[in-house]
Amino acid sequence: MKYLPFIIIGFLVNLAKGEENTAVQIEKTITTQTRVWLFENPKASPEDRAAKIKKIKSDALKNFNERKLLLAKFKKQGGSIRDMYTTRAVKGVVRDRFHGDRQKFDEALQKSGLTFPEYWKIKKEEIIIDAMRSSKFGK
């Protein structure tokens, strides 16, 4: 496994800090990303679901490290994001995927195993990461 040295280094750094090890964090990330994707794509075919889950797993370490770095850079630069942008993103999901029915959204969210605060945080991080990527590639 070509990423093993990075996982070991991450494990040792997190152990020294008293934090979860990288493998546990990556597994949580895979689980959360899978739940969010399934939640946002309830009508996906079994083949599409299997393919997406396989891709989430294969990209997990790269995406995990990139996300952590981008979020850390955003925080270090003193970045902030207004709640209205996250609200718009969530309302867009309710409108587009649940035909504006907030109750169906809440029920589906509960079935997916995500809480609203978890989903809110994920959407906010997605907005931040998209902004950081666009500024990164825009330079």
C-alpha cells in the first residue's frame, strides 16, 4: 500500500496530539461521504451506488488530506463563511431533490443516519473547499 507511510506518520502525529488516528478519521470520512451521497441521490441505480462507493473508498486518503489542508488553510487565513450560503445550499437540496418538502428531507436525513447539524457542517465544508479550490486554481 503506497500510502502506508503517510498513514503511519499521521497516526503518530495524532497520537502525540491525543487525537484519533488517521485510519479512523478516514473510515469516518468514507462513511459520512457515502451517507451524504446516498442521501442526496436516493434514486441512483444499484450499479451507480456501487460505483460511487467504490470511488469514494479509492479516493479517500487523497481527498481526506486535501480537505484537511484546504480547511486548515482557510482557517489559518482567517476565512469565514456566512450562514446564508450554507442555508442556500441546504434549501437547494430540499428544493431540487425533495421537491421543496422539508419533512421528506428531514425523514430521509434521519434514515441516512445523519443529523441536521452534521449535514449542515458537511455542506459548509463543501462550500469552503470549493471556494479554496477555485482560488487555488484561479492563481
